[in-house]
Amino acid sequence: MSRWLVSQGDRQFAAKDLDELKSLAKSGKLAATDMIQPPGAADWLYASEIPDLKGSFTSSRSSMLDDVDAPAAPSALRTPLMILFGLITLGAAYVGYDFYKQIPTHDQLDLLGDGGLAMTQLLVTFPDAPVLSKPDGSPVGTVPKDSTIDMLGKRGVWYHIKSADGLDGYVKNDHVIPGYLFGGKEAREDFDPLYNPDRYVFVENSSWLQLDQRKSNLTVFQFLLQNKSKFVMTDVILKATIKDKNDKVLDTVEIPIEGVVPRHEAVMVGTLAPPDNDKKAPKRLMTSQLFQELAKEDEELNLRWSEGVEIEMKVKGFAEAEIDILEVRAVPNDEATK
């Protein structure tokens, strides 16, 4: 199993996954200034530079040392000890700087790996990593350790991927390393939305309305999709959840949305009904931006358009409904301009 190496001064140990690292950080046994080597990587990062660990640290290495009651040094020894401490500090700083120099910038990332590691690719660090049809679904195959795979989206702790031989499915995030972790601090900040797009897209101003239940189980959800990143977002999948008055979940429905959410913008989502001559055709749920582009070519589409997404739920008479982001993909800027 691939492990994360941790270096604390002259002590090194291994953690099996990110969850163990988070636990160590929350318990104060891992400091933000400790060095970590991700599985499959040759370089080291400060623990504070790993996005998934942000907010987990409860103490720094210095504060942990402060908790230890040590006897005061005699005054005659204080000056030599201060000099020795200064030399140790300078040495540690040099080692840290030397580690930092080894980390390539994002301009150098295409040189990583046999065929180059692009920013939208993942490096597999788990032997024969299982690929599932959907999160917690059935296996559809495996991808070999040290291979690179394309990222199609992110759903919670799962990456939606496609391998070089066409295998499409979901892998666990602790079985792979995102390409941007091999870059410097600037690269990790710049490209974080590519690997964690669900942290940057939000459902805003949501409301819901049940239509006449005597005729159907249709519920209309109205909301905005807000993109707070510098990347275009697409392949959005929403999850509608309905509950009874006791907050018990009665039904959930996945809702794929066509179109994109532009950089640093919010868009409405609506429903395009099928044409009169093909009533059996499925409704199309899409962003208002995509609809406007389609309507430029066919103004009659305006007669079939309504704001909000119309969803048929299995249960009638629910008391509460909500809509959340389930999956989304960030589009690299060079791809978005094509």
C-alpha cells in the first residue's frame, strides 16, 4: 500500500492515508512545519501546503515544545546554548529551503513522468487501484500503480476518471496524487479548483415548489449556480433531496445539468420542454447561458423554456426539499478557449 512519509527533525514515520494525517494534525502530533512526502513523489512538502490538511492543525512544533516543563539552564550556559540553538535553526532553515528548491514549478510539470503529467491528470499511487461504476458502486476494472489517468470530475472523496485504455469510473482520492501537488505553492493555489471544483461551485438562492399533486409528482427547484473560481465549471450533477416533517429522507434524485458556469459568475438553471411534435423526448435541464446560445439560432425555443428545473419525485406530500452540488468538473483555461 502506498504511504505518506512524515519527517519531524531526525524522526521519520509513515502514515497510511490522508485520514491518518488529519487525525495526527488534529491531535497535535503533526505540525504545519513538518515535511511530508506524498506517495509516489520524490519531493517533500510542508504539511501546511497540502490542501486537505488545512484547518486541521491544532499546534505548531514550537507550541508543542512549550508544553514540556524543562529546567532552566544555568546563566553561564545560556549564551553558548543560544548560539547552538541559532546554528540549529539556520541548519533547519537551509534543509527546508533545499527541500523547497527540489519542488518543480507548474511550468515544469509537463516534464514529470514518462509521458508528462498534465494539470488535469492524476498519478496512481495504489497497486491496481479499483475503479468503480459510481462511488460505492460495483468494480469495473483497475488502473496500475504509477500510471496517469485523466480527471473528468470530482464527487466528494471520489475522482471521476478515464484511463488511457478508455476505462471510465471513479477512484478514491487517496489512491491517486493530483498533478498540482508536484508544483510549488503558487501552482497549488492556482490549480486547486481543478482538483477540488466542488469547493468553488455553490447553489445560491434556492427555493422549491410542488406542482398540482393530483396530476403529477413534479417539483420545481429554482436556484443560481455560483462559480467562485477562475476556471469555467461544467458537467454539473446536482442532488435533490426531499424529507418529511421529522427530517427523514424520503427520496433523492441526481440531476445532470447541461452547459457551463462561467468564471466568477452566477447563472440560473432552467428546463427546456420537448417540442410539440415529440412529447416523449426528455426535458433538457441546462444553464441559462446555454439556453441563450441555443435561442439565438431558434427563437421559438423561448416558448418551451421555463426557469427552474422540473423534477419528478417518487414521493408526494413531503415537507422539505433541498438541492446540493454532487459532482462538477473544472475546465482548464486552454481548453475553455477552444
